Amino acid sequence: MKKLIHTQLQRRLTSLALLLIGCCALLSNAAQAAVTSATGSSATSVLVANKNNNFTIRWQVTTTTNRFSREASVINLASPLTLNGVITPAGDITNESFSISGAQVKSWIDAGLSTIIIRRNFTDLSSAPAGGINADVRFSLSSSGLRATRESGAFAVQRLQLSFSNQTSLAVVEPGQELFGYLDVDFSGTGILEGYWQLSEPGGSDAAPLFRTLKLERQTLSSLQHLRLPSPRLPTGKTGKYLLRFCVIDRNTTDGNAFNCPDEGKVVTVAYQVLAAPLGQIEEMQLSADTQPIGPATPLHWSPVEHAVVYQLQIFQAAGNNAPTFVAGMLLPSSTPGTSLSTLVLDKLNPHQQYLWRINALDSQGRVIGQSEMTAMTYVP
Amino acid sequence: MLVKSGRLLTSCGLLLCSLQGHAAETIQLAFQQPLQDKALESIAVEIGGYDVTPFIERTDDGVIVSLDSGLEAGTYQAYVLAFYSDGEIQTLSESQVTIAASGSSTQWNLNSTLSTQVRVAEDDTTDYRSVDHRQSNGALSADSDHRDGNIHTSARLQAVYDNLHQGHYPDSEWQLPEYQAGIAHESDAGTAGVQVGNYAHPNEDLLFSGYQRRGVNLFANNPEQTLKASLFGTASETTNSVEQDLFWPEKQNNQTLGGTLAVSPLTDNPERLTLGASYVDGKGTSTGSGFTVLDDESIYGGHSWGFTLDSIWLNRSLWLHWQKAQSSFDSDGLDYGDGALDDDADKWLVQLNSGPDLPAFGVDQWQLSAQRQRVGEYFYSIANLGLPGDLDTRQLALYANKGGLSLNTEGQHQQNNIEDRADRATLTVRYFGLDLNYTPGVDLQSGPWRYIGSPSYTTYYHVTRNSQPRSDVLLSGLDVDNTQREYSVGASFSHERWSWGLNYALVKTDDRSDPVEQNGFEIYTPVGDTENHLTSLQLSWFPNERLTLSPTLQWNQYKELENDNAYKTLNAGIDGQYAFIPNKLLMHVNYFYGHYDNRYGDPDSLDTQQDNHTGNLQLTWKAVEAKRLKPGMDWFLKGNYGRQDDTIDANDYESWQVRLGFSVYWAGYNEG
């Protein structure tokens, strides 16, 4: 009986000891695995074969102790290629420079690769056993930056252009003038374009510009390689310089903190200057019709302009790629508050076709002192 | 969209050409035919396409037209028509009238502003040591137009000064974003001239798109515009420099030469056939001011040429367009790799629209277009480097409207790898979109419209399918098989004292792609299904002449359903203007808040949030009002505040500054 109890007790103690040893081992490994997350991102998404590729990878490593990585290497080759050696980042974020020659990129392309992955494995001790957390950054390969939109399959923005309606990158406008920016994006692959329109206002654009977000864009790319986006209407109420920028957010390559505008590569900035006073030479007029479409008896109205002696109604039509050509018009005395289209004008209009029209106010010298926007109208008899 | 941009630009050109009028003119038109002996309803007169009937006075044998203004100098066809009660229209007179040019005329205008300000207070945390506390910033916009007989000279200029160079490229105090000087000879035989400065090429086609550069342009056309020619030489890159490339690009690797010719040989009906030819040859990088490119060093170059044919029939209801282009272009960088490679591109378009010769099918107006564009892998033009290539695009679009309802529907099929290369992945995109807009006519004096304003409603459904053969995954490094569906509804209301709009959009992506492995490593990881909700609200309220308030709100939530990641964005703000003393003491104030929230399904990934606050306040005192040739002067006090709080502390900041300064401004134009 005593022997049986002793044996049972021994077995139980052995089990308990094994359990305790297992727990200690487990706790020990948990202490060594203090790196909790690691990611990498780069403003460069394409490596080209026609020049040296100098770029930076931003590593973000979260840990409870310290950080260590033995090497950065291209891993998806037949034999991994080491690019850089040991780093021991001091803080959460560290930037590392890389340089890959065009000849190297060409050799990868010739080997049939279209994508490479640069990986760093982060642990917290240099002598840690195998483990740690991998941070991977993917790069597409292309023979040149210009060809990348056509060669590369992965979604990546290759080229950004920001301009105003006069196709310049710096506009001078009058206060209250309507102004839009236009973003032309050349990209490879397909996906969703995400980014922010941001603006810095006069005063806030000096020294260290303070930007605010005008609008978030999330555009499904329904066409390949090129997209044009208009900005929201831009404020022109205050005198001074505004800075307008578009920041592309690429969630596949960011460290997750996608709010901040990237420093380079995926941001484009332009400026516009608002003058203090309008020229006042041409007053903005409003031309309206009581009904749409326009019929033979549809009353037309416009806002009166002081000092006008003649109102000039103009109707244009675009055909093919040609600029809109003048079709017909009416000259009306300044005492006329409105009219309907005359028989002479109606005779020149084709039913069920679209035209462009506007009203001008002319002074005694024949100068235009008031003008409405050119808007579309359809004529239906 | 590009065609519309081109039309907008030409419309602007039309606008400028139409600014000239003429002083008082009296024209006598005698009847060439006697009036018929029956009830006459009215007599109408047309000169140069304008109905000038309100300005006529009957005489015994004709009419006198007394025009105070309205017609430019030139020769016009004039008609006098009699409208009888029985419906008959008789041409009483058909002649040519000439409105003489009044010797020489000059028009000019100029608008300029110069602001100087000093930073009088600032926060302690931002490093301003490298930034001058004083800032001067200004701009000048001027243009002039002079006509003397057949000679027409014109000039325009926009210049910007900023001692801190903010947003300037190249980095200098002065910028010259736009300037041009031109001289032309205009006669009955046609127009010929030369322009120096910013040159905007009017074409939007395979060779040219949004092409505006500095250089020289020679042009000529006949009066009927049935023969147009131009020769140009420009810098290949955009620039705002005041020192370089003002009239001719200094570097050979930044030069582009080209020319266009358009002929409409059928004089009786010029629109029936228009033939065009274009040529462009140049070298340059793919960058410049306003550009961000990954490679701004490589220089590309080559020459491209093309032919176009346009034909319009059926009273402008049928438009046929065909373009063929070829290029010999080095697209991997000069002195490297392949050298210049030859390739071609072509485009055809058929467009039908309602009119006298085609039925309306019960709607007010409709338009149907079909087009196909095929661009070879190595086809490039130095004047259109962003042209999508190695791509075959087919598109069918229909537009119709009736009353306040308009419908826009479009289908598009795109496929790359047009030569079907075995070493290239083939990507296919199919798109269908349906957009509806409805603007009902309402009585703004009654019903709910009195309070909420005149309504306009929009809704759309878009679906895009992207696919790639599974066998091509290693060629492209990824798998593509997804469908994106977009749904949106919106409403906007416009009132005398306010306008507001509300819009909601949902985008759902169904991702059917699989991971891709290469050499034992996963080189592509599917994102999985996603959902995006976007809500936006915009309001403008102007209760009286003094006050304007404009709040805005945009809320977005993006979810990656596979890994349970969710990204939320909120942008909200309010912008206001108040005139304490109208036209004397004004206040601009705004505040904007942005909240960004990333939450990850993986517990090992850190959730991140960021809050942004920006505020601007400006008080302006109009000390001296600008009047005619007398300059004006404003004093202002500006304050700006910005703060960012981030879960990653390295991105936190708080910054503010107060500036005191004045603006001197002068705007004028000739009045004689």
C-alpha cells in the first residue's frame, strides 16, 4: 500500500515538474519573441534596368526590447541575394538606403522575373534562435521608367502631373474666380487609386506649410494606364499663395500609417496665387431659359449689365474634333430684359441637336463688359 | 474627357477672339425685290449671322440699320427678309456690307498685387531659424492687344514673386508660369503670324495631349479655316523658370520640333472631308514643373507622325474619324538598350446623334458613339508620353436626355499585350457604367422647394471586371481576377440663400485571385474582398450680404473583409466670411478636422489613429480702395494653427504663427 502511494506520488510529482519545466520554457521563448510587428515600405515601387536604382526602405519595427536584423536580401531568386548587412534600429522607424544597378535588374528580367521581394527578418537578440518576424517589400521590374506603365503588371503609380485649366503648374487668378486642379496619373496594373487632395492656405503656406485635406479620393480604375481626376473647386477668397497637392496612398506598401502625405515619389505639389482685386472689366452674367429643352417660344432671360448698349446672344456648335463654330446670334438693345429665339435664328438650328450659347454685354466702344458662361442647350421645335 | 478638354481650350480661344466689338455704325440696305401685295407680318434683317432686326428703321425702299455696337470690323453677308401672314418668306435683299476698322485700336489690362508681411508671433516647437520672418509675395497678370490695319500684335504675361519660393519649380524667387508675344498679318487672303512663349497645341489625339510648352510657333490659315498650318519648336519639359528656356530650349536633349497641316478640300461643304497630318520629333525627360515621376533622369526621344481623316454628314448627325500614326522612338533611354524602335497606332470613331436626318426616338437629344483605339507596345510621342500603349480599347457610349432627365451609359473593353507575346501577361478590363441625372422643373415659390431649393438628383452604377489568365501569374508576378461594383446616389439643392448637397457611394470588390509563389516564396498575396462606403455633405449658406458659411463633411470607411482590416477617415470643417464693415473690414475664418483610424484584424499589427486640426483666421482692413488707376491698399492680420496627434509620436506636431502685413494692388485697363 505504502509502495503504491509512493509510486503514485512520484508519478504526480514528475508530471508536475514536467509541467513546470514546460511553462518556464514557454515563458522564456515569449521573452525572446519581443518583436511584435515588422513592416517595410518604399516610395519606389519599380526598379528599372536602364539606370542605377537608389531608393530607401522604411522599416517599422515594434518591440518591447531592442531590434536586430542580420541582413536584407532578395529572397525570391533561385539563390537569395544579400544586399545589405546587419542593422540595429534604435527606434520604431528606420530608413535604410539601397542601391541596385540597372544591370542587376536587367539580369533578373532576363531570368524571367517580374517582381522581387526584399526581406529583413527582425528579432530582438542577435543570438536569438531562428524566428523573428519578416518584413517584405515588393518591387516590380521594368526596362525603363517610361515603359513601366506598359510592362509592369502590379498596380503602381509611375507618373503624376498636377496642373490647372491653362495647363500650367502655377496659376494667377482673381479673387472669387472658379479654379480647379487636374491630376493626370500614369500607372501600371489595375486596382484602386487612393489619395488625398490637400491645401495650404495663405499664411499657412509660408515657412512650414500647414496642409488640410480637401477630399479623399478612392477611384476604381476602369481604364488601364491613365486616369484624369479633377480636384474639388479650389478656394480663391483670400489674397496670397495657396499650395495644392495630391498625395497617393498605397496601402500595399505603407506601414499602415497611411494618413501622412508621403515625402517623395507619390506626392505632387503646385501653387496658385490669388490677386487682391478683380479686374472688374467683364461682369459675370447669368443666361437662363424658362424651360429645357429650348423651343421656339421659350423665354430667355439674362442679368442686366450697367453701361451696356447692346446684348449679343451667340449660339455655337461643335462638330467632330473642330472647335465650336458660330451658328447664329441676336443683337438686342440694352433695354431688352429678355427674348425668345427669333425666326431667323431658329431657321439655322437643327432640331434635337445640342448647341453652346452665351450672352455678351457690349459697351458703346464695342468692348465686352459682361459675359455669361458658355453652356449647353438642346433645341426641340 | 481629353476631347472635352481640347474643346474647352478652343472655346477659350473663341472667347478671346470674340471680345472685340465695334463702335456705332449705320448701314443702309435697299430692297432688291419689291414687297408683295399681301399682308406683311414683319421684316427681319440678318448681318453676319446675327439677327439685328431690333435696330432697323423702315424707309420707302429699304431699311436703315443703326448699330451702336456688336459687330467686329469686317465684311459680312446681309439679308433683308419679309415674313408674310400666309407663311411665305421673301428675300428682299442680299448684299455684302463692310464694317471698317477704326484705324488702330489698343486694349490692355493689368492686375498686380504685392504683399509684405512679418511673422510677429509663433510657437516654440517649430524650427523657424532657417526661414526669414519677413515674407514678400506677389503676382502680376497682364495682357495687351493692338490692331493697326492688317497687323495684329498681342502679348500676355503672368509672373509670381515669393522670397520663400514656396511651391516654385525650379526653386527660385521669381516664376514665369505663362507668357506669350505674337504678331500676325490678317487680311482677306488669310492670317499668318508668329508667337513666342507658351504655346498650347490644340490637338488631342495619338500624338498630342495637353501639350503646352515654351517655344516658337509659326502659323497660317485661310479666312474660311479650310487650310491651317503650323510649325513649332518648343522645350520638351514644362518649366516656370525666368532664366532658362525663355525663347528656345538651351539643351539639345530638351528640344521638340513639329508641325501640323489640316485641309478641307471640298469648298462647298468643308465639313464633309478634313484631312490632317502631324509630325513631332524631340528628346526630353518625362518630367518638368508640376510632375512627379519615379525616374526624372532618363532621356527619351524619337519622332512620330500621323494622318487623320474627319468627315461629317447628315446635318452634323454623323461624324466619322480615323487616325493612323507611326513612331520611331527610344523608350528605354538614349544611349542605352534597344535604341529607337518602330511601332504604330490607330483609332477610329463613329458618332451618331439626333438631328433633322435621324429620328429623335422620343427624346430631346441623343448621341451614340463607337470607337476603337489600338496603340502598339513601342509607339510613343514626345508630345504625349502618357498615352496608354500596348493596348487595344473598344468603347461604346450612349447619351440621351429628355426634359430634366439625362442618361449616360458606356461599355468599354481593354486588353494589353496586343502582339500576344508569350513572355508578357495579358490583362483584360471590362467596364460598364450607367449614370442618371434628373433636374426637375419646380416652382421655387411654393411647396417644400421654397425652403430646400431647386433639386438635382444623380445616381450611377459602374461595374469593372479585371482578369488575367492563370497561366500568366509568373509572367506578371500576381494573379488578377476581381470585380468592382460601384453604386451611388446623390442630391443637391440650390436656393437663393443657400446650396447644399448630399452624396453616398458604395464600392464592393469581389477578389477571386490566388496567392502566387515563386522559388518557394509568396510574391503575391490577395487583398481579398473589400467594401468602401463614402458619404459627403456640402453646404453653403449666405443669409445676407455680409455673411457666408460653408460647412463640409466627408466620411469614408474602407474594409478588407478577408483580414478584417478597417480604415476610417473623417474630414469635416467650416469656412466662413463676415464683413464687419462691408467693403472695409472683413474676416475670413475656417477650421478643419481630420480623423484617421486604421484597425487591423491581425492582433500583432498595431492599430493607428491620427487627428489633424487646422485653423486659419484673417482680418483684412481695406485702408485705401482701388479706383480706376489709383492703387489700393489692405492691412491684414493672419493667424494659422495646425496640430497633429498620432499614435506614432514621431508624426505629432503643433504649430502656429501670426503674421501682420499689407498688400498693395493695382488693376487697370484702357477705357478709350
